[in-house]
Amino acid sequence: MIFRNDWFEILKKNDIDDTEYSYGYASLCGSPEMFLFEDNQMTAFMIFIYDNESKSFETPYGYGSFWSNTSDEIFLNEFFASFHFEISKRGCIAGLIRYNPFIHLPKTDIVHNEFVRDIVYVDLKDDFPGYYSKRTLDDIKRAKLHNLDFDFSTSKSDFELFGNLYRQIMKEKNASNDLLFKNDYFRKLSDINNTFVLTAKKDNSLVGGAVFILSRHSSYYHLSAIKNKKHFPGLSGLLLHLGIEYAHKSKSEKIILGGGMTSADDDSLLFFKKGFSHLKKQFFIGKMIVSEEEYKHLTAEHDKKNPHGGKIFLRYKYSK
């Protein structure tokens, strides 16, 4: 069964209050759908966005995609087989699943699961500041000397202001196009309940910010950007610390900081996040090929035109 509308009642029935599973969050990148499969007391669903032009699907950016209350292999095989069958009716070629690190990784022959990177999280029920590294504490102390004005904002103007800064920084880092979120993304983000942009301003000018998504079980350090790290050393650390404190005061059980830009142990972003917690989970993606012949043809065509391009799974989707 595929739901094209809201699935609030399904989340409520399964006691899921994680914002990244909400229809509003999934709508940030397109028109989301949910595929639901139930058998007695066993339930599984997947939230995805189908792209008619490339005949492919992806789960939303982040971790709000696949969910199940069981690890039963027979049931999960039936779930993925059913989804594969339904999506093939649309002429789908392939799809990418981003798994939630806190949900049991399904074992199925229909999807090839692949480890991407470790992600860091903070247990907010514990004495979390006690696990901060000396380096992180020094960064926080240093950043407080900048005398910046901080505000947890829900206004569209602040989200758009942050979005402009975020795109600027990501372009400087030569980030892929799918990470260059447009203004519409940030406008929609501001409409999601319990979602805030923490702004850092100097003389009313934005110098940095971070977006946090809060919920009872899991909160998220979603995006962050600093205008000039050399002029404001330690600011990234202070922003994250303030966000973690805010999530704790909001009675959230944990906050997921995410991982690095790569899977390398010495990744600088991962190193930064590990300064806040020693707790880690593994982040996996799932690669589903629905039409192998078409997939091989389209990726070969793309690789021929882009011999030095990256080999991401759905690279043909971004062919020009």
C-alpha cells in the first residue's frame, strides 16, 4: 500500500515522534510517499521520493526513511520484494535508501547494503558535558570571547539568511549539487515543528549558524555554516554545544551529530564531532537496482561523458 498523503496516524500508532519521519520533513526535497507493509504484529515502511524524469527513487536526506519493528528476515524479504514489485510498475530503474543507524539493518537479497561512515551521537540522559574533550572545551571557551549574539530562531528570514551562507560555504568546498539546498528548502524547514536555526551575529550581521531538529527520542544537528572560521575560532564548537544544551532542556533523549564528509578515521568533520561524544553508530545505505540492463546502460553513458566524475550510485540522475 502506498500513501501519498500524510502518515501521522501510522507514526502515532507505532510511537514514532522522530521529526525526520514526518511528512513535513520528507517534503523538503519533493513529493514524498510511504510504502507500508504489515503482517499481524509486524510492521515495516519506507518513505521515499520518486523522480519521474530519471525513473529513480531516493529516501529523504538524513535518516528518516526505512523503519521496522522486527528483524524477521522472512517478513523483511517480503517487504522489499513487494516494494520492488510496486516500484517496477512505474518503470523504475534504481533507488537509494538511507538507513537510520538506530534501526535494525535489514538483511535481504533485494537490496545491496553498504557501509558509508560512522556517526556520532550524544546521550542526553547522561552527564554529556563530562565527555567533551579538552580540545572541545577550549574551543567553546575561545568562542565565548567573540561576544556574539545568539538566538534560536524559527523565522523564515533567519532560515533564508542562514541558507545563503550555507550555500556559499558549500560552493567553496565544491560540494555536490544535491547539497546546495535552495531557499525553498530553508523556507519549508522553518515550518517544521521543533526546528530551529541557531544564529550567531556580530553587529546584526550573520557570521555563523546551525540548524537543529528536535524530538523526544532523537534530535538532530542538521546543518551548520561559519562565515570565516579564522576570524571566529571555536565558533562551530560553541554553536553545537548550545544546540546540545537546548535539546537537553527540551527533554530529548539523544542528539545525532552525524558523521564526517568521508569514511576515513581521520576525517576532520568526524574528528570535530568526536570531541563531543565517544558514542558511535554505523550509517549504511541500500542500493536497489530494479532494471539492471537500463541501470548499466545509463551509468555507462554517464561515465563516458564524465570520465573524471564521481561514481555515486545514482550518478546518471545528474547527467547533463
